[in-house]
Amino acid sequence: MKEKYPSDSVCIMTDLVLPGETNPLNQLFGGELLARMDRAASIAARRHSGYIVVTASVNHVAFNRSIPLGSVVTIEAKVSRTFKSSMETFIDVWIEDRSSGIRTKANEAIYTFVAVDDSGSPVKVSPVVPQTEIEKQRFDGALRRRQLSLVLAGKMKPHDATELKALFV
């Protein structure tokens, strides 16, 4: 299969936080942000694979900053690494200052998708070749995150998780 770059899968979604999407503190509901991230990440995974994709897991979510009513929110998603039929997609969430227009990173997440054919059976996906330093860091970390998930799910024995063991040696 032909290799692809993370930049080939980029999805950037920008939207406004409206009153019906906020909690009593006038901050964006966490569930609303999760849904927006899922949509952006699924588009990135589809762009990478060329297939229908389904969310396999939400591996990590960091709600570092609340997002106030009226904020302009930009979600950037791209595939950070692939395995057989699965793709790790890294999502960065930015908010824009209403006065200055300066963007600040508010949150991040990592989702995993599986590419499937029309009958729902998993299909192979192209490998990712990271280019930038941050893409390389995310690519390298993806294998550790995958091994940790497999160990926790009982699908891999801890002594077989070589990338995880390397962290402690």
C-alpha cells in the first residue's frame, strides 16, 4: 500500500459556541466537544483510508481549558499512526480570543478508528510517514498507547509490550 503523510488527512473544523451548547456556567458542554472532535477525527481517518470508518475508542481526552459561550473553536485532526485496519487520530482544540484573535490550545484528544468495507468488515489501511517533529513524537507514542490499551484489555501479555517495557528500563 502507498504510504501517506499525516498532512494528507488533516481536517480543520471551525465553529461558534452557541447558548444551547453550554452548561449553567456558560461553558461548552464536554459531550458537545467530544461529538465535534469525533466528527473531525472521523473525517481525517476517512481521508487517510478512503473507507468508511467507525470509532473504536476514545483513548485520551484532556479538558485543559473551559470554552466559553461565544468562543470561536477550531478543531484540528489528523491521523498520527496506522496499524492493520486501525488508525490513531490526534485532535487539537483551539479557542480564539474574541478581541485579539490570538489562538490558544484548549484541549486535545486521541481517538482510534477502524476502516471497514460496505459490509462492515475491517480493511487494511496505508501506513503513515510522519514529517514534522510533533508528528514523529505522536507516531512513536502511538505504539506505546496501543500496547497499553491491548494490555489493559487483556489482548496482550505485559511481557510482550516491548515499547512499554522500554519506558521503565
